Amino acid sequence: MQEQYELFRRELYDEFGPYVPLSRVWRKLSYPSLDAARKAASRGLLPIPCVSLPGRRGTFLLSLDVAAWLSDAVQRAERPALVKSGHLP
């Protein structure tokens, strides 16, 4: 899991820096549209805390938080497959 996190963290930070615009990662967070992700953010329902940056329009997420959420999502998705195949109890 740590390797997956480091990969996501490095990719996100290299592309966006410390803050990732919601408009660039809504698909990675499994939202059907940017509008749905924006509504979730305005209602406080995003799975990751969001921030507003002074002098910038839009909603932003910390790249470290996005990387952690993505690595957890990958781990959750892999676990049922491993249990089903008999590799985990």
C-alpha cells in the first residue's frame, strides 16, 4: 500500500503541486460529472477535505489527501478479489 501511495503522491505532486483542482480529479474520485463533484463539495460530502485558495477560483484538494484516498480505494478494490481467490482469509 505504501508503494501505491508514493506512486500516486509523486504523480499528483509532479503534475499539480501541493493543491489539485477538483476539476482535474473528479473522475478519479468516482463522480459521474464535475457538477456532481462540485455539489458534493458544496455540501461537505467529498471523501477528501477541500480547501479554497486566496486569489484562486474553484475548489482544491491537497495532493497528499488525494493520493491517500486513491491508494485506499485500490486496496479496497483488490481485497475482495484476493478473498474470493483464496489468497486472504
